[in-house]
Amino acid sequence: MARIAGVNIPTNKRVVIALQYIHGIGQKFAKDITEKVGIPAERRVNELTDAEVIQIRETIDRDYVVEGDLRRNVAMNIKRLMDLGNYRGLRHRKGLPVRGQRTHTNARTRKGPAKPIAGKKK
């Protein structure tokens, strides 16, 4: 099992798919990385040599912000918005949807399970 950027990537999958298990690497970046290193698209992780794994690791470390650093950056950006007290920051602080979705119905993912209102009858 190859370990890249602190993540154990699955061995039986194609390299392009396996790289997407790393937080911050999606389809496009995975494809770009394999092209930079020169790995064919149909190659699987268990067929990689140690040198290729090291090349992939170095490319990711050099060119991309992934895993812990990326999570930290996102958390700091959200915290900055909350400290500024602007609209998006207030929505984050209240645990409501930030990007303009309706909240009269729906939004249960952000708001949590529905709370019954005492005395309300239909």
C-alpha cells in the first residue's frame, strides 16, 4: 500500500483514481500529476515502482496544497469571515446555509434534525 501525503491510497485501483483519495486532489489534478510524472492512465498503484511513487510524492509536495495544510487554510478562511462579522461569517456562526439556499424548508444538513414547536397544531 502506497502512502502519499499522509494517506494510504488503495493498491488495486488505477493511479488517477487512487490519487483522488487525497484531500485536495480531484480528477483534474490527478490527471495533471500523472502526466507530469509520465505514468500511463491505465497503470495501477500496485504496478508502480518505488521511484515513481517518490516522484508522485515530490510533485504533490512541491506543486499542490493538500490534506492538513488545505484543511487549515479553509478553516482559517472561515474563521476570518466569522471574525469580520460579514454576512457569510454570520451564516457560518449560526450554522445556516451560506450560499443563498432557501431555509424555510430543507437545509436540514446545516440546521440539524427538525425541532418540534410546542403548541403548534395544523
